[in-house]
Amino acid sequence: MTEDTVTRTVTTHIVGAGEDAITYDIHGDLADATVERPALFLFAGPMDASGLALLAARITDRPVVTYDPRGAGRNPVGTADITPEQHAADLHRVIAALDVGPVDAFGTSGGAVHLLALAAAHPEDVRVAVAHEPPLAEHLPDRDAVLAVIADMKRTYAEQGDGAAMAKFIAFVMFDGPVTDGYLDGPAPDPAMFGLSTEDDGDRTNPLMRNMPATIAYRIDIDALRARGERLVLAVGVESGDALAARGGRSVAAAVGVPVTDFPSHHAGFTDQPGYPGDPAGFAARLHEVLG
């Protein structure tokens, strides 16, 4: 692996059918995977495969797999809630379809939660699991306040639609530090401040909201994760401060009894967005180092 990007053949595949159809991409040739350098599965949640493109292009020593989580990207849309257990089952199906044995896996944000669920349910699927900033509330001292904010967000989505709910989500993920009981007492953020519509178009297929509250409220299997030992890595960005996902990552590490592993940049440091620059090259180098 180097800091340079590499252009490889990318093939697209689908496992399952109907509402259970999951789209995934193979970057490179799976035949190049070895026991020492297995295929690397990169995923987020609900961000689809396109968000991992910069990182995937910097992994040059092995084949890479990316995918669109259930309800997102090229997959069928819907309105029903989605759970981490469903995502773990989807990841398991993709890994089985690859038919190359255990993979290394990097899951970020909601994808980190889904990776923790996969590692507990199907430990044979993953050699090294790198969970980057899972936004979990269970082991935080302000758990109840966090879940109250998420419940309010979910009600807003049901009653007022996407713009009003996403404005609350954006304001919340920008919040740094423990959530107080009075967090919801202030005025709701104006969707227009974030370039969002103030009108409700009636659509309820937003994959982010479909993953709420299950992803934030997920309870890890501590014993199963402890059994992984050094094969479980809890990663947090050095620029992430005390945002929910960073605090969640640290709290899971403490609960399982593993150290927190520093990664470059912030929550989305593996990509490079206008006005929110990350460090994809540094991120890829650190991931390579952690995978050994």
C-alpha cells in the first residue's frame, strides 16, 4: 500500500433478491487475496460504496470490497426500520458470496456498529475487525439523554419529514460533549440553515432515519467481542473531539477492555469533502499499519 491511488477493475455484483438484494463491488481480483493479506471489506452506514472510493483506491496490496448497505445506494428502498442485526446478516451474505474465507473489515460510523454485530454473530467471517467511531449510546453516562434526542428526531421525521429531521441530525452530530437533559429545550434548528427543504414531501425512505434508533441504541455482545482479543480494533479520529461517534468508540473500547487506536483526521477522515477536508492518504496508511 502507498499514498498513491491505483486504478483497478471494479466489478459489481448482487446477492439476494427483492427487498433483500444487496449490491457490492469488488476492486481488483479476489484471487490475489492471501491468508496474510485477505480481501479487505470497507463499509459505512448508511453511506454507500461511493463514500469509500478514495480509501479503496489507496489500498494496493490486496483486493477490496465495498457495498451499499440495506436501503441505501443502489439497493431497493423502503420505509421500515432497519436493525444492526439485519446489516450483520447482509454483511455475512456478501462475505459468503465472495468465497475467499475470512476477510479483514473496516466499518465506520453506523457501519462500525454493524461490524461489531457481525463480529459477534459470525466471528469466523472476519480476521481483523476495525470499528471506526461507532455512534453507540449504551455505555455513555448520558445514554438516556442521547436516546431522547434520537427519539425526538425520529418523531420529527414521522410528523414533519426529511428536512426538519435532518436539520436536527446535523445539529446533533456537530454537538461536542455530553448531552444534557435540557438539550431539547431550545428551538429546533431551521432546515433552511443547512440548505434543506422546509416542506414535507411525504417521502419516508431516508436510510439514515430508517436506521434510527436501532443503530444508536444497539447493545454490543461484550463477551463475544472480548474473545477477539487483538483482532478487534476500536478506532477514533484525532480531530473528532467529544462528538457522539468518538465518545461511542471510546466507550466501547473501555467496555470490551481494549485500547483506543488513533486514526488521522475526523469522523469522515477517509474521504475529502468540500469544506470538510479529510486525510484519505494518511487514513489508508494508518489502516494498513493496524491491519499488520
